[in-house]
Amino acid sequence: MSFWDYLIWLFWVYITIACIWIFITVIVDVFRDHTLNGWMKAIWVLFLVFVPFLGTFVYLIARGRQMSERRMDEYRQARYQNDEYIRGVAGSSSSSPAAEIEKAKQLLDSGALSPAEFEALKAKALAAA
């Protein structure tokens, strides 16, 4: 086996893996599409199974834009949930200005803070609001 035979073999392996990846992506998108009813999903899957290349090309031409829009919506939703989680976790350590002033008042009453320090903390909490 020569070097060129190896490169040709490697090229065809790459093409095969890319085609399988595209077929799986299209089939997953068919099942994730909430606008298609059960019969249309079944027809698309049969089309993709029995005529995979033609079915994939037709699906990408006919529904490619919606496919990318669904993907972007999923990305936005995941990003939003992640941001909300981070805000929730970060927000648990820093509370509202009223809660911060209440904590500072308790520290003032216990003698841990001087009245000047209490006023500084109160001003800082009100400025953050």
C-alpha cells in the first residue's frame, strides 16, 4: 500500500464520517422540530432512511433555515438559563440594599460597628440600588 493509497483511504473515511454526522444531525432535528406532526416526522425519517443522500439534501434545502433558527433558539435558551443560574448563585451572597442595611444595623447594635461605619455601609448599600 503506497502513501497515496493511504491518503485516498483517509479521505474516504473522512467523507464517510462527515456523511454519518450530517445524517444524524438531520434526523435529530426532525425529532426536535415541534412544528412537524407525527406523520410528517415518520415520512421524513423514511425518506432519510431509504434515500439518505437525496433526503438529506432535500431536508437541508427545504428546512435548513428553520433548522438553524431552532438551533439558535436552543442556544439562547441554554445561555439564558445559565445566566439566570449564575445570577441566582451570585445573588445569594449579595442581597438587597434593605437586607444589607439591616445586617449593618445589627452589627451597630452589637457594637461591632461604629455609627460612622454604619453610615458608610448604609450609603454604599443605597448607592448600589
